[in-house]
Amino acid sequence: MSAPVNSLDRQIISATQAGLPLVAQPYLEVATQLGITEALLIERLQAMQQQGIIRRIGLLPNHYALGFRGNGMSVWDIPDPLVQQCGRVIGALDYVSHAYHRPRSPPDWPYNLFAMVHGPDRDTVLQKVAEIAALLRERCRSHEVLFSRRILKKTGLRI
Amino acid sequence: MAETALLDAADKALINRLQEGFPISSHPFAESGRELGLSEDDLLNRLKRLQENGLMTRFGPLYHAERLGGGLSLCAMAVPEDRFNEITELVNSYPEVAHNYERDHLLNMWFVLATEAPQRIAEVVQEITQRSGITVRNMPKIEEFFVGLKFTL
């Protein structure tokens, strides 16, 4: 198994994955805690961001508390040669947070493109899904929206 | 939407802007604040308030799990109503299950597997299938069309 992340980076990841301290010099505080210099921490974070190990640094909103209460997983059956093109169209919409190409699961799951659609309520989400259907037109053979009923477990990713 | 009523224009601007990125530098809040027209202290106080009010889940680096060498997949099962609690307990007992949601569909249980070793995904899928007698559909991502979260206020 490949181990692209060295042990200092692992320590940096575990010290920061729950968030940065909200102080004027957050990187200095984390560095001090790890027993390294602020300059070294900044260098490693920049390197990890460049490699894509860090997607970005910033604010993760609680979208539910901010009023985005309707969250639907829309799923689409797209001919394989068109998935990438359609994924880009859907991924560029400002009410879609993630869009993924995934394998179908025959016989009863023909969908190969998944997109999380967000809005203030279910009706808005359904309207937005209809907008996507209109954009994709004949490229989409069928689609559905799955709303969540209940969270059964949520621990977050532990890296 | 009562919580958003607590937000003024500067709060909304910083929520929109800081979802896109944050500097890696010695005084990053001062730097970001300049762009937003806020002092370092004002920006920090606003972020603390957002955290206290539960409007912000987290502030910091968002890591890309697969680039760290681990496995990640989305799985689904069609669980009969009368076995739902039993199967929830079984699935949730795996530490590799990060989130699990009930959804309104024939495939009514959807969970994310995150494992340190990529090959562990297939093992967990097979184990849960065997122990439950219900096929676990394994739908790992093939390609991502990710443009970032944009909850614009």
C-alpha cells in the first residue's frame, strides 16, 4: 500500500482536522503544540494543498442551520460516454455541492451520476432537480431524488 | 430560517468568501479581514460567534481522504422494515462506517465507508453482506465533478 503522507504530515493532519484555533496566529499555535516552527508548518500545509491532500482551508458552514434544510441526493442514468460532460454541467450549478460518477448496481439501480442538491426546502430541491433534467434533456434516460429520513450514524471521517 | 436573521451583511460576506479559501500565512485573519473590510479582531469575533451559534461546523483544512492513501466508498442496502433496527446496529458497529443515512427508497440504507487500507472496503462489504444476508451495493466514486461547496447567502 502506498503511503504518500509522512509522519510529520500525519501529525499535522490530526492536529488540524477538527479545525484551526480562532486566534490571530493560528498556525503559530498549532506549530507550538507540535513542537515545530511556524515556518515549517506553513511550508507543509502549502505543500499538502499543492498536492491536493488539502482540498482547501476555510469555513465549513452548517448548511442546515443556515436555512438549507432541503437536501436531496439526485441520481441520474446517463449513457457512459456522456457522463463526464453531464457531470461537468451539473457540477457547475451553484445549488449542487458534490457530483460524482459512480458504478450502476444492476438490475434495479441504473443510476451512474449522483449530485447533492441543496435548497431551503424539499419543494425547492425538486424544482432544481427539474431544472437539471431540462438541462440534460435526452442525455438522461431516467432520474430520481432520494431525501434522507434519518441520520443513523455520523462520526465524520477519521483520517 | 431564524438563525440567519442574526447575520448582518458582513457575516454573510465572510461566510461566502471564506468557504472558498483562507491564507496560509503568519497573520491570516488580518489578511482575510483586509479583503473583507474587517479588522482582525472583528473577523475573529464574528467567526467565534458563528461557531457558538452552530452556524459554522468547522474552520480549517478540509482533507482529501483518498489522497491520504485510504479507501472511501458509498454503499447502499435494501433493508426490510422489520429488520431495520437489527441491520442498523450491525452496520453501525463497524468503525469504518463514517455516516449512515436512512433514505426514502427501496434502497433505504446508505452509508459511507472510510478505511485506512483501500482493500478493506471490499472486505467490509462482503462481511456485512454475509452477516446480514442482504447484498451491499458498493458504489465507489469513479470521477468527481467537484467545484466546492457554495452555500451562498
